[in-house]
Amino acid sequence: MSRSCLEPASAYRFTGAVCRLTYPAAVVLNEKTTKVIQAAFQHAKYPSISNEKSILFVGKVKYGLANLEIHNLSIGRSEFELIAGEGIEIAISNVSAVFKGTIQYGYGSWLVNVGHSVDFEIDSHIDLGINPKLYCGKGKVAADTSDCYLTFHKLDLLLQGDREPGWLKRLFTNFITFTVKLVIKSQICKEINNVANILADFIQERAEQFLSDGDISMDIGVTSAPVITSNYIESYHKGLAKYNNMTAVINESVFDPSQLTEDRMLYFWISDEVFNPLITAAHQDRRFVLNISGLELTVGVYQTSGSHEVEVVVTASYAKKKLILIATTSQ
């Protein structure tokens, strides 16, 4: 029976590990938000778009926008708030960028046989708002950033040489203003969503790899969607040991949110039910090897204050740990 994506209160008893990220830690992570936004702007794909318009005394004008690229990108600052029961509110201010591209157009008697093109630049200042929601998707933490909007404070068009007829520039200005706003919003918000989920998947995959060794692995899929309060973000994970196609079962975990505080930046809570199957799997995989010979026992015995101490070294290969046992016998 699947124990994923339950309501938090119902998921606690099936939860082997809990991660609580408090507000101060979120502040530190927010410092990297501008890097994510910058990557989204730079990796977004801007499609070519065409349109046509009838103009008095000129006829039908066809025009298209192509080869749109972003240059001179800079991002001001990022601010955020944790909204209890809702999500995260992120405000990116003072995004400055120059968009370059080409306009193809034709009009009048040249419409059919002759094509014209002119390079252009758009100088823009933008504010970006994102309200990500964290949810349980396919057993993992996933992000939904569809609540995304851009506010344009500046959008100045410069045609190459700025020698085109005034009516043409006005036409292109209106067209490009509308098109660029539409295309940038669509593609940037889409790319932000892609980047957010790539990062979420990467972090969870790396965590599983870190907790795996040989044939022993760990299922850290989530039992519930993350909980967001004004002071922390908390995620709930299965923490199930896996070995030889067998997966441990956790159904009596005793986690309760009151067991964790908000005094530190990051907390990990691990159930006792995580360790027992993990140690059993390590034992079955012959990770704990004990070799004791008569000679070693003889050599290892030495007298201290009227007693004999025997030092026995047990080599455990799992996680590259060593267990040292010291037995004391009296004379």
C-alpha cells in the first residue's frame, strides 16, 4: 500500500525522517535566488512570432519577430515571505535587460516579392513576482510556480539606425511591446518552473545517493506535502531501508511537530524505526566482520590496575565506520 502524499497528521506514523528548514536558513537560501532567476532568463527559449495589420494608404503590412536574445542582464535584489498554509512569496526587483532581435516586414507593392528586415534592441526594466507552491508529486517534493507575473517599468524600442518611417516605428513599437511582454512572461515563468523542479529533483536524488552504499539504499520519498508556516518549511520522508528487493516498513513512527523547535537553522528528525532495518541489512550484507584469533587475544591482553583489558576491533565497511569493543576482565 502506498504511503505517499497523505495529509500531514495521517502521515506522521509512516514518516521515518523529517527535515525542518527555519526562516533564518531560508534567508540564506534566498541569497541564491537571483542566480536561479538569472539562469531562467538566460536559458529561456523565445519563439518567433508573426502578425499582420491593414493600414490606410499603405495596405496590408506583414511583420514578424525573430532571433530574440537577451543581453546585459542584471538583477537587483530578492525578497521573500513564508505564507502559512499557502506557499512562498518571492519578489525580484529591478531586473534590467536588453533584448535584441530582428523584425521582418513587407508592405505596399513590395509585400509579395520583397522582404525587409531591421535589427532592433529593447531596453527594459522589470519587476518579477513568484508565488511558488510546494506539493507532493510522484512521491517527491515538487514546485508549482505558475503564479508568476512580470511588471514592466521600462520598455524602449530602438530600431537599427532609427531611420524607419515614423508610422512604421509606431506600429512596431506597439507590436513589439505587446509581443515581448507576452513572450517574456510566458517563457520566463515556464523556465523558472523548470529550473525549480530540476533543483528539487537534484537535491532529492543526491540525498538518496548519499544514503546508499552498494546493495543497501534508502527510499526518501515524501509521505506528505511539505508544511509551510511563517517560521519554517517542513518536509516528511519515508526513510525506508532497501536491500535485496526488500523494503522496510514504518508504520509506528512517533513524530510530532512539537518535538522540533525553531531555534536553529536546520533540523533533522530520524525515527528509531529507520535504524533497525538499516543495521539488519548491513548485517545480512556481511558489513560487520569480526575476526579474533587466539594469538590476537593473547597479544591484545594487557594488565591495567589489577585487571586485564582485551581490545577487539570490529571492522564495519558500511559508511566506512569502525566499531571498537573493549572488554575488561578482573584477575
